[in-house]
Amino acid sequence: MASTTVRVTEHTHAVLRELAEATGEPLQQVLEEAVERYRRERFFADLHAAYARLAGDRAGWQEELDERAQLEGTLADGLDEP
């Protein structure tokens, strides 16, 4: 696996080291997991903001609600009732 050097503050390095020691994971893995969690957090924050903007547009929001209504129940299409 290729790697590169990233400069972090002494505080950040100390926190990473503490987390690595507490979890028994390599410091690099702790950092990778933290970055991935932050990426997901940003994704959902951006998604939430986009839906908030859409909700502010009456016509656009109604279009969204209409589409949801059309899709309601389609997950069960073709499945026999128990």
C-alpha cells in the first residue's frame, strides 16, 4: 500500500496515538477511520442542506413528494404476500 506524509499538530498526533493505544489499532488505521467518518458526516450534512433548499422551493418539494408517492410500495413489487 502506498503512503504519504501528512503534517498534523502535536495535539492531533497525541490524540491519534492515544486512540491507537486504547483500541490496539495502528495509528494509520485510526486516522483512516477518522477521515472516513468525517467524509460520511460531510456527505450527509450536504445531503441535508440540499433537502432543506429543496423544501424551500414549493414546486420542487411537491415534485419530490409526488415522486416519493409514486415509489411507495415498489420495494414489494413482485413479492408474494405472506
